[in-house]
Amino acid sequence: MPDSHTVPHDISNRENPHLELDLNSFKINEINYHGKNPKYTIEAKTIHDGSEGPKRKIVDNSTLDENNNIENISNKSHYVPLILPNINENDSIQIKLKFIITTNMDIGPFKEEKTMTLNAANLWSDPNDSEPVDLIEVLNNMNGDGSEENPYEITNDYELQAIKADTYGHFVIENDIDASQTDTWNSGSGFDPINEFEGVLDGNNNQILGLYMNRGRNTCVIEKIKESSIVKNLIITDSYFRTGSIDSNSLDDGHHSSGLCIDNDGNVENITIENIDIHAGRGGGDTGNGSDTGGRGGDASGIAINNNGKIDEINVENSKIRSNRGGRGGGWTSASAGHSGHASGLIINNNKLIKNIVITNTTIIGEDGKDTNSGTAGNGGDSVGIIRKNTDEYSNLEISENDYQPGDGGISNDNTNGSDGEKADKILIEE
């Protein structure tokens, strides 16, 4: 179902009030109805103070374009009636979207509802539809000088990307960032992760919405948060982080994917990950020839793959976190397939104190192991609510209504089957 949407909005006409939605796109990230001629309908209605307004059909029986976006929805305004004429600018408004899929088969229709909460006075940046050309120029045009006393002020997606131009600087996010058009950046690979960060990033409790990455390397906002760094007070929502597969002729391990970083050695505080699709990369060596073991599949997590720093006050909710399988290697002849990576709501490997963690309504999938012919098959990936492997203390860990799906072990026609993955609500391995 669609997980990518943007919410620049306005309230107009006090005598006949409505919410004006300017929708950039609704992207279908995974298509499960190929060959069934699916049609998509979206209905919307607003909710204010417990009362629901009349529904408005904003797209009817639409198909997908070549980029998997629902057609007839972008580059136009859609008007949804409000409940009362006396909406104050500080009021909270909800909009409920119902997605209906019909097919040419005797199945369905399939329906799903999503509800977003908006603030009538909320300010969002305008998204840019191509990547910034000169990050130094963007940085030099930002307010602030990057010092602790006068941090750089981030107000849009270009300025968020410009962190790469000064990874020792102090940054503060001044408003909600609409990053929904990053799916058009860098020939479709999206936002370019910050490699290493040794500064301070204060999100100021603002949101980054619609961040997109689909890259042949680790996908995350920051690959490594260094020991002296602080990343805090940030909400990342309605985003898509996908790691591409390793080349079939390579035996390298798959790349990882995480909602914030791959390695944390610093201080991560007060972070919310909401409605994000996080998917790691497949291991290499899928040609099935030779005598070498295939590459291991990539891991996926809500916040970090490896933690050696401080993590406090984290919420991961309404998200999908999925590892990937290993490569076949020479498993089609005699060698072993690579094992699947693991999936965790928070961290794969933890070596420092963590506390005040909440993981809710999140699907956590350890990928199935790779089948082989004569070689040993791959193990399935583990599915864990908070930490897969822990070596330090922790406190105040909460989970609720998560869906744990460990991977099945691969099947070998003429050798050893892979082991099934394991699952755990909070922590799988204690050392």
C-alpha cells in the first residue's frame, strides 16, 4: 500500500471550509497484483474534535504510471470538506485516507485506511525535484556559521543534504522538512546519506517527511555518528529506505538499512521513526557457480545496526523493517549459500546502555534463507523487537502490537537445509 505522501496544506473559505491538499505523489513501493490490472481509488475525509466530515473521492479507479505513482493525483489541488467553520490556526486536524484496490480477478477489493494528524498552522518547506549541485554554496547561503553559539539553520531538503559539506558543524532544523521529491534525486537513487558526522544536529522536534533512498550501498540518514556527536529531537516519517543488491558475480555481503544510522558511537536522543519502509540489500554471488560461499544478506533496523554510544528516548512505530537473503554462491553446485541478515526494531548489536525505548505497530521481517541444489542452504533471518544481540545494560523497554516474522531456513535438494530464524519480543541474545 502507499506509504509515500506529502502534506503541504492550507485552510480556506471560512463560510464553506475545506482542507486543500497539494499532493506530490502516492508511490506504490511494492506491487503484489502484477498481471491483475489493479485500479486504485482514494477517499478522504477530515476529523476534528471527534467528528468526521463527509468523504471526498480524490482519485477513482486510477492506474500506475511508469514510476509506480498513482496517476491523476499529482500537480493538482484536492479539496476535502472540514467539519466546522471555526478552525483555529492552533487546532489539530486529522485526515483519514482510505485506499481501495480492485483487480480483474475474483479477489478483493482490498482496503486499507491511514490517518494523518495535521496542525492548521504547520509550516512545511517546499520540496526540490532535483539534487543540489553545489553543497558548499548551499551551506554558505544558510543562516548561521555552524558554531555552537550560531548553528546552521536547516529549512529545506537542500540544506539537510548540505550537512555533508560540514560534518563537524552544529545544525538546527527550523521547521518541518518536506523531502518527498528526493525520489527524483541522483537518477532515482534519492538522498545521499551523510558518511560520518562529528557535529550536533538538533531537530528541534520537527519532522522530515518523505525522505527517499534506493541505493547500492548502506541506506540511512547518517552512516556513522562519531563519539563526540549529538543527534536529537528529530522525527523521520513517511519515508522509504531501500538498499540495492550486491552484483551477482561478487561474493560481498549485502548492505544494511536503518532508520537513522548504521553505526552509533555518539549520543542519540529523542528520535521518532514513523511509517518508514526499511529494506536491506541481498548478498552477492547469485550466479550459482563455483565453490565459494555466497555473500551474507544485509541487516535492517529501526535506529542503528551497531551501537557503541548512548541511545535514549526512541519511538519506532507503524513501520516495516526487513532484512535480505544471502547470495547463492556455489550452492547450486557444491558450496554454501550466504545466510540471511537479521531485522530488529531498534538495534542489531548493542554494546552500550540504552533506555526509554518504545517499538509499536511495526512489522519486523527476517528474510528466508536461500535454497540450493547441492550446497548447504542459507539460514533464515531473525526477527526481534528491540535488540538482537546485547552486551550491556538497558532499562524501560516497551513493545506493543508488533508483527514478528523470522525467516525460514533455505532448502537444499542434496545437502543440509538452512536453520530457521528466531524471534524475540525484546532481546534475543544476552552476553
